[in-house]
Amino acid sequence: MNGLIRTMRFAAVVPVLALGVPASAGIVNPVVDLAPGYAMENGRAVGDHTSTAADTLCIVGFVADFNEPFDDLDPNDPTREYTYVYKGLISQGTVVSGGGSFTFYDTDYSGGVLEIYCDPAQNADYADKSTFQDGDMILAAGLSDFRISTQSFNCSGSQNANLVFTGGSLFNRVSDDGVGFDGVITGAFSVCASAVHADRQAEGYFGLSDTKVDVSPPVPTEDRSWGSIKNSPR
């Protein structure tokens, strides 16, 4: 939540307000910048804008950068690798609109998770997606409203979703009393042949994903009586 939120709570004798104070300290967005990764979906080929309902999308790649509260992590550390995977995303089929050179393709996906790993083995290989999801899972988040949109005139578009952090060894940095913070995923997506490396195409990838994770920490509250509020300096 953003801004100042005031919630009235009525006690038996004296009403108390819960005053919201922005909890931005310790959060610098994007908290995680995901380097361009590659998407695979049931044999879908590069250049294909349309997704078949019930097919499963998976995207794997490396982490480009961390900000607070993860700024102590170094994606360039030569002794470990930081990788991510979007998985378990079930296609709802592609909705096509417009026509000709201005055809638009919107695909919604249900379910899905984003997981981020730290692996001292440094063995990530696009030929084997499982190598992007081994080591220590430092963050996990459930996804919702996941959508990929592209257009015919330049074969590129956007990738967006909402998320809620659910686990991982560093979950405590994006949670409060066991409740994970909300966030959003925004970025670009392309099915252009020029965007997907020839080696990745040969390995079965059809698209390029370039996204970041922003966090919206909850607004903490402070109980104060009406009297203390009225007597506060303006």
C-alpha cells in the first residue's frame, strides 16, 4: 500500500487511530533485476505469438542485480551463481485482436511461481532447465495475473504479473511476521527470431524475457489516542 492510511478502531472508552507510516526504509526497487532469460512452452517455436490453452510456460535465466534488502548479494561473485525460474504457468490461450500489421496477442497464465536460487556449483546450462533451479532457493513467490502481450509489427511486447513472497532462505527480508510482501513484475517479452539466440532456439526456447521485481511493503501502524494526535505539533 502507498501513502497515508488511517484506520479508525473503536475501543470501549477511548477511540484509537492506527496511523500508517510508509515502510520504504530497507526497500530499493527493483529489489531484483532479472537478466534476459529464455522461455519454453510445449514445443512452441520462435516467431509464434499464439499460445495453446493448457500448455505450460517456463522461463529460466540469471539474476543481473540485487538492491535492498538484498544488496549484500553479488550476482558477479565468481564463487556462486544466482539464477531464476518462472514455472507452473498454465496458458489460458491467446486472445488475438486487431489485424494485419497491427495484430495484438494477449496471453494470460494461471498459477505459477517465481523462484530465485544461489548455487555454488555454477552449473546453469540452458540445455537443462533443472540446472537453473538447484542450490539454495533464496526466494519464492506465488504469481497471479500473469500476462504476456506481443504485437505483429515488431514481434515484441510486455510481460507483467503480481506476486506475493511465500518462502525461501531469505524470506524474512520480504515478510513481516510470516506474511510475505506483495510485489509486481514488469518488463519486456519478445518472440523475435533476432532476440532468441540460435543456440537457444535449437534447445527449444521460443521467447526472450527481460523483467524486474518491485516490492510493495505493507504500511506499519502505530496506535495513538485522539488526545496525543490533537496535541501533536503541526
